[in-house]
Amino acid sequence: MAKKFNGPRGISDLIVQDRTGKPLKQWFAILDRFAKLWGHKPKPDSKDQKKFHTTAAKFLGTQYPKLGGWWQQVLVVRYEWSRGLRTKIHRDKDKL
């Protein structure tokens, strides 16, 4: 049985395409190009990865303003998981 994920990893490609107008594969290609501009691959779960995450989300917001902040975050998180940049689930310590 396939493992079920909660949060951003649990959102299907069909939902992503329906809500954003592009499938994950296309968003990942966009973020791959951004990562090349970034210049290096950050270590997983490092301060540099957090900076990459913030900058990538801002990049999506600038290039695709209709996307919205929530989807920017979802797409970057999915990208980070797919590329091995995120290995832990990060949660806001003030929230459960």
C-alpha cells in the first residue's frame, strides 16, 4: 500500500494543475531553472535551505502574482521534497 502524506505532499498533481494552471512537473522545471540561478544546491534542512525556500517562494510570487502565497509555499515544499532538499517536517513551534 502506498504511503499517504498529509500537508503539501498529500496534494495530488490533478489538484495542483486545477488550482495553479500547471502540473507539478512544469512547476518543478520552473524551480529547477530558479535553482540554477541560485548557483548551488543547499544542504537539506540547513539555514541555506531555509533561505532558498524563502527566496524561491518570493520568486514564484514575483513571476506568478496570481498564484497566491499559500500555493507558492506548497509548490516550493513539494519541490524541496522531490529534490532531497527537505527531509524533516518543519512545523511552527507555536502551532500543533
